[in-house]
Amino acid sequence: MTKTCARHFPFCTVGLFLGILGCGDPMLASAPRNRDPAVLSASRGSAPVVSLVVAIADADGSGNSYHIRSDGQGTYTDGTQGVQAILDQYGTFAFNTVTAREVAVRWVVYDFSSPVDPTNTYRATPSNSLNYHFSTGPASNVPFLPIQNLGVNGNPATECIYMGNGLSNSSTTWGVSFHKGLEDVPTSPTAYAVVTRTSTAPATWTITPAGSCSPNSNVASLRSSTGVLYGYYNLPFVFTLTAR
């Protein structure tokens, strides 16, 4: 399967950075409102598209702030406020806060204050108005089911996947990777994203970079658009996806 970079993304680059950000997730102008994402087939490319409402937690149960958190404006709903939030036909999660050439009215907050190497002083400074893209997909050597298929028809409820996200300001573009692209190798210290189906009615999933497949929970890489590594950072988060 070959996917191409959607023209709606003004900051997509070719070559190496595609492997970091996964800009190839196709933009879908309108996703069907599917309250029952029944599994038609476990094969990649045959899953029904599911429109989502996404909740991003701001802190854990002890009040510790997550380092990827919401903009404080509530949930993110597919098709409103410039948001795209779907499980696509390939069984992956595509989440964008700018789906056209416009200034974002929704965004995601990043906190790079906790590098794995305490001597690392580099801090990315993304612009909220240019913060636009998350994508997931199958990591190398890890069995993959479309997210829609988890927890139904006898399938396991949890799996480990990659997750990449792009962010930028007026002069710089970065890629954050949880076991994606250059990090999708056994020696990478980055965590996998762990997706778990928690409910079937309504259909609900969580995604977090912590679990048995990730020896270094919450760790992601930060790279330039040309693949230069700025370091590894602790970026805990919890996304909850609910089918509309």
C-alpha cells in the first residue's frame, strides 16, 4: 500500500520526514457517523471509517500534568472547529487540528521540560496555530489489527502501535515519534503507543505511551524535519477516543 501526503497539510515534507510524521494519512472531507464500528475484516485497508470525539487528559489521578495535553477547550470533535478525528479505512488513528490552510482554533499543548538526559537544554517552541497532525500505524515486528477490530469478534483488546505527531512554528518543523520512522527499531528507547478498547457501547479506546511492550514508558524522540535528533523526552499522555 502506498499513501501520499495530503495537500491540505502545509508543512508536510518529502523523504525522511514522511517517515517521522506519517503525513500520508489521507484527508477525508467527511467521515460517516458510525456508532457501531463492526469489524468486516481484519485485513488492513478494509476497516470502516469511524468518526470520533477525542478527549485529551490534562493530568493523572494524582494531579501531575501530562506533557501532551489539551488546549483547555474541551473535547475535539471530528468535523468541527477545523478538527479531523477518525479511525481511517486502514485501521489507524488520524487526528488533525488544521484540516485546511487556515489558522487553527484548536491545538494540543506540548511540554518538553522533562528530557531523558537532564543535561539536554533544547526546548521546542511550537506555535499553537501551526500544531496540526497525529497519526498511528503498525510498528515493525508487532502484530497489527485495525483499531476498530480490537476487543470484538474474539480479537485482543490491546495492541502496541507507532504514533507520530508534527508540530512547528514560523521557522521550524519538528517530528515527535513514539516508535515511528527512525525510531521503529529494536534499539530505540522510545515507547510504543498502546491502544486499548475499553467499551463496545459506545465504542471507546484509549491511547497512552505506557504498557508491557514499552520498557521506557512515555519516552518519545524529537527530531528536525531532516531527521536531526534533538533528544528524548518524557511525554506522558492519555487520549480517549469515542465513536460518534
